[in-house]
Amino acid sequence: MKSAVTISLVPEAVRGPFVFHCPGGTGLSLATACRDAADLGFDAVEIFAADAEHFPRPELRALCEKHGMAVAAVGTGAGWLKHGLSLTEPDHARRAAAVEFVRRIIAVAAECDAPVIIGSMQGRSAAGGDRPAALGHLAESLRTLSATAAAVGQPLLYEPLNRYETDLFNRQAEAAAFLEAESLAQVRLLCDLFHMNIEEADPAATLASLGTRVGHVHWADSNRRAMGLGHTQPGPIVAALAATGFGGYLSAEVFPLPTDAAAARASIESIRRHASTP
């Protein structure tokens, strides 16, 4: 398993659960964040992007090459945070705008050999339509976007969220069954341990049951702080992932507490301790 750390490039997400914020209250630059991540030994960075137009792909590629790192994934949630767009929006024009927002990020992320994440962009049925209609819109949107991702050689990552953030899919097995029923083979699950601590009776058992459907893991403790600062037991989780043959990223999507440097250090140390990242 490989290690990654999150970097937000969205000023509106300054209070969000990302380790490094660029720009942030500390005036951190992307170059400094990548350098710090590399110095700590992370294999990759995960980017929370504002949009495709402002995605710093030449700079990011150069920084990753300089430091011997990869881009693990690119988040799309700014479409919801900044513009209120979602893939389950009842209005066709708004939904089409959401799909296009993600499609453009898929294109620029592919230049960094990275998949994109569908998290908050999935929306919720309470936005104005009933649940069956919302799930139909979600399936249609994921089908379009997974085809776009496949064309550039990438999977699409779908992240079930906890009940306070969406009413679509909160538990991993239900999301996996939905993807299977809709023949969305190109879509992999992003299993966020923070959300799983809220929704799953046994996160490790759930991960073991998912097999190869797991594509990415957000490595966060029960309180959304760095692993080891809450009550999550990471040993069984790593064992379950190993049993499925998972070789993807454990990515620290956590609050920068007590500081970004401390959160990053605690995260990489926990990954090394439990997952033996080379």
C-alpha cells in the first residue's frame, strides 16, 4: 500500500479536512506543501481542485517529478462547495453543468496520471427530487463520467458519505451493490474511514467483503484527525485491505491539527507503522 497526503487549492475550503491548504492561513504554497510531503516520505499528494481551468498541472507535474512523488487522486467537491452543482440535481441543465465540471477535471487530472473523486458532488435526493429519481440521475452521471475516465485510462472513484452529508449511499456494501446493478465496472469505491466509523458496524469486515471494488482509502481517525488521535483500530483495517490485494493509496484526508506539519507527520508515521509502506 502507498501513502498520500491531501492538499487543498480551494480558499473556500480553508476549514475543510485537508492537511495542507494552498493558499491557507499560513500562506503555504503548493511548492512548499509538496516539498514538505516529500520530506516526510509520502508517495503521493491528493489534490482538492478549484476547477479544471485553475488546475496547476505544469507546476504540479514538475514538483512531483522533482520530489519523486505521484498524484494519487483529484477531488471535485469544489463544484458543490463553490457553485452548488451536483450529479443528482433535478434540473437537467444544472446536472449537465455538474457533469461537465467533473469531465473537465478528469481531463486535467489525467495529465497527472490521476483518477478523480466523486464525493460531495454526488448531491442528495433532498435537493429537490425523490430518491429513485436521484439514484437514476446518479447512475446516468456516473456512467457518462466513467466512460470519460476510461477513455484516458483512469478509474472513477465514488465515495459514500455519512448520513449528515448525503442520503444516497452511506454504507459501502450498498454502494457496491448499486454500482454492480448499474454495470459501472469502471467505478471504484473510495472508502473513507471517517465516514465508515459513523456508518459501518465493523469497518474492517466491510472492507474485506468489498474485494477488488476498493480503489482508494481516506486514512482518517474517527474524529477526522490523523490516525492515532481517535479510537479507530487501524490494524484490522490494514489486514482486511491486504487480504483483498489492495495496493492503492492510504491518503490522509484529515484536519491540520494541531498543525499541518504535525498532522502530516502523525499520518505518515501511522501508515508506516501499520501498512509497512516502503
